[in-house]
Amino acid sequence: MTTGRLFIVVMLAFGLVAGLVLANSPAWRDGPVPSVVWAIAVGFAIDLLIQWRAAQGKAEPLTMNERAIGIIGSALVITVIVALV
């Protein structure tokens, strides 16, 4: 599995977990930070880790398409789960 596909899978899994947590916790859902920002923050942190590993030659750098699919997909999963519950 390539680094990009692993990033996408991890981000979608995070979206699922974060969506379920936010759906069951109204205090977090209605907090000062919109729930979609969680996907952006986690995606950024993972991307920094991948870029650090890529600089060492131990991983492939992510493409913009992989970043977009992972972060937007995660945000959509969070939004759909919170909206349906």
C-alpha cells in the first residue's frame, strides 16, 4: 500500500471515529471549533509526519490529490454522521 492510500484510509477512519464521537457528545459538536476543522488539523499533522519521513527517504511524499481526497473525505464523513444523528 502506498503512502497516499494509507493516508486516505487513515483519514477516512478518523472521520468515522470523530463523527461518532461528535454525534454522541453535543458539547463537542456545539463547541467553538467547527467539527470539520478536526479533519483539517489531523490531516495537517499526519501530512507533516509523512513529509518528515519523505525527507529522510523512508516514505513517498503525498500528492495534492491524495491530501484533498483524505481531508475532504474525512470532513464529509464527519458531516454526514453528525447530520444523521
